[in-house]
Amino acid sequence: MSGAFFMPPIPIPMMEVPTALLALGLIGFEIVHGTNSLLCKKQSQVVDHVLVNESGLRIGIRTTQEGKIELLVDEEELREKEGLELNDFQEQVQKQYGYVQLVNRLKSEGYEVVEETEETDETVRLVVRRWR
């Protein structure tokens, strides 16, 4: 569906908005304050948040009635500004979400991340410590 607004939006199961925003922040997105619509192909889509990155790629986040988070992104703009296909972008966001979710869980259980390295196969290795 080249050049069209991706519908249905990318569903990311069980995402919480704060965790999603942190994950998107890790890949360079910031909230655009004061707007809740995303213009694509001359159609305005109402969203909960609009985010933009350094290259100017704008994405929208909205919560569904089922409690899931949807990301709205223009495929053509994604290719043009990031050189990514939709599936690659979705995978990138889901990896960052998983990372944020894991670190938050570890912190809630009293662990502290003391070392973090990324392996050549893109695996992230965390060393954590908990004082008793």
C-alpha cells in the first residue's frame, strides 16, 4: 500500500502510554505539544499524541477501545525520511518497548542496572545488582 496512510494502524499489544513514549524517546521521538491530529494524504487523523523525530517523521499514538496502543505512520514518509519499511519500524519500536518494560520491571523488583552492552547481533546484555 505504497504512499498511503497505513490502515489499520500498527497494533502494539498491551502497551501503556508512558512506556510507549519512553520507548519512542529511545529511538529519537519527542512529543509535539499542543496538537492531537496527524495530517496524512489531506486527511486529519485524531490521535492522543503526535511525536516527531530529528528527520521530521511524524507519528501518532492513539488508544483503542480494547486498551491497546496504535501507532499511525505514513509509509511513504517513513521510507523517505528514515529509509525503513513499516515492518522494520514496527520491529524497532517493539524492541525498545520490550527493553523499557524489562528495565522498569527490574527496577520495581529492587534491581539496579550497572552495565549495559549491545552485542554484534543486536542483543542487549544487562548486568543488574540488588542489595539485600
